[in-house]
Amino acid sequence: MERVAASFLAFTLILCSSVQAQTTSSETNPDSETKSNINWKIATLGGTQFWTDVRVEGGWRIQRNSSFGHFRLLDSSDVRQSWGTEEACTVALKDNITSGIVKPYSGKVVILLHGLCRTWKSMTSLAEHLDSQGYTVINFRYASSRQQVGEHARYLKRVIGELSPDVTEINFVGHSLGNIVVRHYISDCKKSKVLDLDSRINRMVMIGPPNQGSRMARLLKNSASFKLIACASGAELSLGWEKLSENLGTPEFEFGIIAGNYGDPKGLNNYLLHGENDFTVSKWETMLPGADDFLARPLLHSTMMHQTQVLEATTQFLEKGYFISKDRKRPIESLPKKPLGKEGQ
């Protein structure tokens, strides 16, 4: 029981520590400014669990508030340049593009997607590393806990659709829930009669993805703290997984998976999970048939995207389609047998 309690506490602390400070009252309540038509250019305090990107260009971004539906335009320093309707923010962005202040993206782009209750800041190490390798990085920001996965995917689709024709290649790197958002986007494109999957998409690296759902989320489904923190997307990973999984596509482009494989029964481990795991997602849960390569290392779910071995493996895969070498690729052709616990679940 002590081990169970410790594992539960660790998981809860991981989630709690990732939630950033929210917005000021003026940012969460549009009436405080729109009624007076005042549009101060001020630095945002964050509000990372309330705002989702709908367009990103040259480091500037138009975002939609998940609670009130209004929009804001942030510059590359996160200073608010416009506020109110999407049309007003779009006009302001276009004016800055025309004047040369904002330069549209071009060349090879990598879109980063953070995990549940995390923020774009959790992907900073990856962003800096990929930037140093010559990639243009779009660190997609979305209100991960406030809306359902389908909504996140819808706005991701808009961001991709607005990218300049000068962008020649699009890649994805997701952590945890971020991978599920991409898979939902893929499914949406397959089902759409008007929008195909963007032909510029090249490769994807999935880091700690709950591709087979999350036992941890299911165990915590009745926890008041989990419901409060994880909200809509957390509910889909737990109670709503069966329905959500029906709307998740498998990439038809090259993709690789990086998983954490603690699980030594005599050592450090999350005993609530079956088999090797990263303390939040089991290695088996990360697997998805069709993957071109699979890499398992002793990594923790909450910090794996900062580790040097993950940064280097990610770059290697995006460039060459494998994590270590061509002859050491470990493709997943079929899903292996699910490891069972003592209770047979």
C-alpha cells in the first residue's frame, strides 16, 4: 500500500507541478477591455491553459481563448499586439507581415506539441536543440486541459493550413498527449472531403505517447484532483478512451516512438502500471503498429523530452528515419501481447 500511495502521489505531483500560472482577469474576461475599446500592448502573464494557437507566423501567433472565444495577437516576445475578434488580429498580423516586421516561415519546419497539463515551455529544450540543427520550430500552444482532443486537432489543422507555401517540409515531435492530438488531426484529414493531409509532412517522433490509452488515467478517473487538473482531455484518456481511439489515425508517413522502460521489479518502478514504464505510461501503451523504429530507455515521463539522448535520437530520426542506425531499427509490425498485473487487467 505504501508503494501504491507513493506512486499515486508522484503522479499527482507531476501533473500539479506542470500547471502554469493562469491569466489576469483582463485576459480571461474580454468585457474588461472590449467595452472600452482599449487595446493596450502589454506582456501576457501566460494563461497557458486557456489559449490555443490558431495561426503562427514568424514567431507571432493568433490565439483563441478556450473559455470566452475571443482572440489575441502576440508578438515573438509574447506582447499582446491586438485583441478582440479574429478578423482584427488577422488584419494586424498581415500589416506586420507586409511591413516586414514578421517574416513568414520557410524551409524545414518542426511542430512541437506538449503533453496534458503541460505548456510550450516544457518543450523548450527540444525547440532549442532543433533550432541549432537548422530547423524552423513552431512550438504549438494549446489549452490541453480545457478542451477535448478533437478541438486541439482542429486548431492544429488550422495552423498547418496557414503555413506559407515557402515551407517545404513539415515534421512533428510530440510528448504524451501531443501525439494523440496529431493522430486525431490525421484521422480528421482522412475523413474530410475538403482537406487532405498536408503533402509536406515528412516524419514524426512520438515521445512517451499513450497510443493504447493510459491505465494511470483510468485508475485516477474518480480522483477529484485528476478531474480538476486534467479536465476535458483527461476525461477522454480515462473514461472516454474507447470513443476517442475511434478517431485516431496511424501516420502514413514515417514515425518513430521513444518510450521509458523503468520497470525493474527490484528497483525504481510505478507498481500501478504493468511491465516496464516511465512512471506514467507503460512501454506497451506507447506502442503503435506501423512505427518505423522504436527506442526504449530508462526515462521519466515528465522529463524525458529534456534528456540529451532523446534530443539526439529525435534529430537522428527526423534526418534519417531511424534512432540509432539503419541496421538497428526496431519497427513495430504488430502489437505485442499486453502485460498483465496480478489482477489480470
